[in-house]
Amino acid sequence: MKIIAHIDMDAFFAAVEERDRPGIKGMPIVVGSDPAGGTGRGVVSTANYAARKYGIFSATPISKAWKLSEKAKKEGKPGVIFLEVDFAKYGAVSRKIMEIVGKHSPIVEEASIDEAYFDLSHAGSYEKAKEVCQKIKAEIREKENLTASVGIGPNKLIAKIASGFQKPDGLTIVEEKDAEDFLAEMPARALPGVGPKTEILLKGKGIEKIKDIKKFSKDQLEEILGKWGIDLYYKARGIGETELVTEYEAKSIGEQETFMKDTLESNFLFERLAKAAERVFERFKRSEFKSFKTVGITVRFSDFETKTSAHTMKEPANSQGVLKKEALKLLMPYLDSRKNPKKKLIRLLGIRITQFQ
Ligand code: TTP
Ligand code: MG
């Protein structure tokens, strides 16, 4: 029996700041770009739960967050504390959290800075898995003074939805036999991958809740949504992946960099990607592998939308020049309208080589 867990830190960036600045404990806190007295152009990275009560969330324009704070003040409530994003600090905390999780599970997939999937099949039962997760939560609270929410289920899909089910500081267990019912009454939007566009398409077909998806056959869903419709057919039934991808098993070598400032400056991006390619090539040379066939890049935009592109060459390669050239070719379309029509700024670039020989 597979038992998969998913952990997601609560109001992560804001919680770290609240912890480190005793003076602001309990206040509404927003971490994001500079509000500049209401004229700032960026967005909110995250808001703590007190600020969410004012209607401020991740990706809310910072100018709107400012207005909502002013409004609250007029009503006699505390104003929002606005703080800058400190990635280095959150990255360091993230590593500590991942270490704690890693002590309790042999397989951990780090899905983002504040979330991870981990395998608890070895626990043998949901009851035992729950105890492991209670230990992890307690250790995070003691050592890092932060809270996390955890979900346990038969696959990644259920674990992820379960971890978001009772936030903050939640622990939700959904056994395989209950998975389908657990999802049934939730809005279709609750399924990972169903974004605003898919939601509109589904609503057009009368689909509001996850259980409504089940009225449609696989073929019908494929007609509405393409290949992704088939995924949705299974997801609506609580069926999902159980394979976790750890760095070690990925059989790839990769590097990524988050920039101090989001940018679309092509010279800068080319240079950073070339540097990352050099680091990857160094690791490749030290590895047991003789050549690679596939080069991939990851591009994360300022709104956290993340895209990947890869190219598999006809012949295996083993030169740094080829690696750089392939990577830059993959990056180009993200700098113009081909893959970035809204000219979104880039916050992270990654490069990866696979298919070794
Ligand atoms: P989330 O886990 O999505 O959000 P959260 O941890 O702040 O709150 P929750 O309790 O609901 O889990 O994202 C983790 C961190 O990633 C978040 O603290 C800040 C950052 N982030 C952004 O910078 N922009 C975004 O749009 C989102 C969604 C997250
Ligand atoms: Mg979180």
C-alpha cells in the first residue's frame, strides 16, 4: 500500500518574518514589492492570515493591498506591515524544513520553496503515517517556530488537496476508500491544473463541482480539453501519481538561480544561463557519464508561472559549447511574444541535462 504525504508551510514568507520580528507578532503582514505609499507597481508575494482577512492574498497588486490597509485603518483596525521579500532567508529556512522531513521519509520530492511530497508507505498504516506527520509538525514548531499543514493520502493528488484542507496548522488524512467522496463536493478549481481558463471551459459544460466531471466520458473530456481532459477524468476519481521524483533518482544534472530582481533584460539572462550551463558542465565532467542527449530549461515568471522546454539532440553531446548553445536557443522564445506574449518578467532560470550515456 502506498501512503503519500504532502507538507505545505503556512503563510510561509510572512510567517518567517513574523517569527523574526517580535514587534509585529499578530499584526497583518504583507511580504511583497514596495507599496511606495500606494503607487507601487508590484504584487503581494504572500499575506499572513490577519492580512488575508482584509482581502489581501498572493498576487494581489501591492497598490490594492495598500488601499485595503488604509481602509482598515479608517475602520479603527491595525494597518498592514509591508515587508520586502528576503529570498536568501526563506531559502535557508526551507532547507531546514526539508532536512526535518528527510529524517522521517526515505523519499522526498521538493515541490517548491515551502512544499514537499514524501513517501510514508514504510509506516504500513495511515495511523502510523499520521504519527510520523505529527512528529514532523512538532519538530518544525520546536526548531523553526513555524507551522505547517500536512495531508496524507494514497497518491500525490489527494495528499496535496488534503494538506490545503485545514490550513493553518492542519493534518488531514484521506484514505484510498474515501478519496473519491472527499473530492466530490469541491469546486473543479480545487484540482491542481484547473486554472481560470479551464474553469471557464468546464462551467460552459455545466461542470461546477468535481463530481460533475464524472458525468463526462474520457472521450468527451478529451474533446473539450485535449489530452489534459484524460488526466482530469482520472483526477476527478481521486486517481493520481504515487511516484516521487527526488534529485538523486532524476538522473539529471541541473542548476537554477532566482534573481535578486525579476527581469527581462536579455543580456543579463543570457549571461546567467551561460554561467549556470558552466556549473552544470563542471558537475557533468565529474560524473560517471560520458555524454548527454537532452538539454532542458526552466523559466519561472514573476507571477510564479513556471514553464519548461527541452530539446533532445540527434547525437549525444559532451561539450560545454553545445550545452550553452542549446540552452540559449531554448531561452529565446521566452524573451519575446513566442512564449511570453505578456512580456512577463523572469524571476528564475534553470538548466538541466538528461539522457546520459
Ligand atoms: P504558498 O504555499 O502558495 O502560500 P503561503 O505559504 O504563503 O500560504 P498558505 O498558508 O496558503 O500555504 O506559497 C509559498 C510561498 O511562495 C509564499 O509564502 C510566498 C511565495 N509566493 C509568491 O511569492 N507568489 C505567489 O503568487 C505565491 C502563490 C507564493
Ligand atoms: Mg504554503
